[in-house]
Amino acid sequence: MIRTWLLWLCGAVLSLAFLSDGATAAENPCPKPPQVQLPAQVAFRIFEPRVVFRHDVDLVGLPRVEGHMEIPPRGWVLQGLTITNEHLEIRTKTARQVLPDGRACIWLFWVEATVGMPEQHVYVANDYPDFSCEYRSVLAHENKHVSINREVIRSFAEPVRKALQDGVTKINPLIFSNANVQDSQITGFLYSLMRPVQETMHAELKRQNGAIDTPEAYIQEHAASGCKNWFPRGVPGYSRR
């Protein structure tokens, strides 16, 4: 049976005990089902999103766009946005056993984790006319964010897969205190195996994206662009320093 779950819907892992690599047959109360091939097959895939360019929101409206985490440097307003909400999905194939004492053994023999989203939206404020100098400059900046996000996630694909593979090998089978095991408990625990590496990946994303979102970087980009019409009048929150 193949199960698919969104991890932010996962509940907590309740009353879970797991076996180490060195567990003996006597310590492992779960007889391996014949259909389970070990070690479990583990895959990590990156779903490359389709980039959708948006030019339908003005400078005042950009901060109100849902799903973004960008904060402009003090004294600046957002001129563009790149929406990169992370979507993490896990699919598993398992075999279940109920022990005489009521505990449940969950054998994992196939796990696939996918990170991605169908679309990535890139906004350029519509205060800047289509394909004007300012439009092209903001778009070039947002495309840097797109490249950073793509390359960092690609570079972490193998470390995340290895963390998941090592964790699954170590804890297989999962042993729960009762037979009423929810699928969300299984996927929630698998997510915890990847969390340390993912936190490192998120820190790197924040570091690299932040490096191009500083007043100094903006000033250099604006100067290099040669554009003259950066700041339409009446934009609240902007003060030229």
C-alpha cells in the first residue's frame, strides 16, 4: 500500500521505541515478513517548479502578498518578490505486524521524499513599466533568488537522502506501543530524521539570499543598472538616505 502525506499535517510520534543496528534476534520481537527486502529503498527527489512571472501587484501591494518572508532593508520597499514555499511529501510502502502483547511492528521497505512545489511565483512591481530598465533590473535580482534556491536545494539533495537512508536503516522496524498506529505518526517520525539536515539547508538559503538583500547590494545593483525612475512618488515607507 502506498501512502502520501503532507508533513505539516503529521501528528506527534506517540509511544515509539526503535531498534539499533546491533539488535539481536532476541531483542527484536518482530519477525521480518518475506515480502520485505532490506535495506529499505530510499529516494529523495526534487520537484523543479515552473516559474511564473507576475507583474500585477504594485509596490504598496507586494508586502501583502501571502506566503513570502522577505523583509526589505530599513528605508527601502519591496520592488520584487520570489515565493518559495517549501512543499515536502513522503510516500512509503510498509508491512505491519501486531505482536501478542498488542504492540505493532512497522517495517519500511520503500520510502520516497519529494521537495518542491508546482509553481514558483516571481513578482516585479507593476509601478515599473513592462520591460523598462527598472523592470529588467528587478527581474534580474529576483532571478538571482531563483538560482540560489535551486542550487542550494540541489546541493543538499544527497545529504538529505543519506540522512533519511541512515535513519531508516537504523530504526527499521518501528515498534509502537499499540496497534492503533496512525500513518501520520510514521511520516512524522521520518520527517524528524531529515530535520537536522533541512535546518542546515534553510540556514544556507537564508544566508545566501540575505547576502543580496542588503542596502549595499541594492545600491550597487541600482547604480550598475543605470536606471533613473526607481521610486514613484507616494510610496509609503520609503525614505531616501
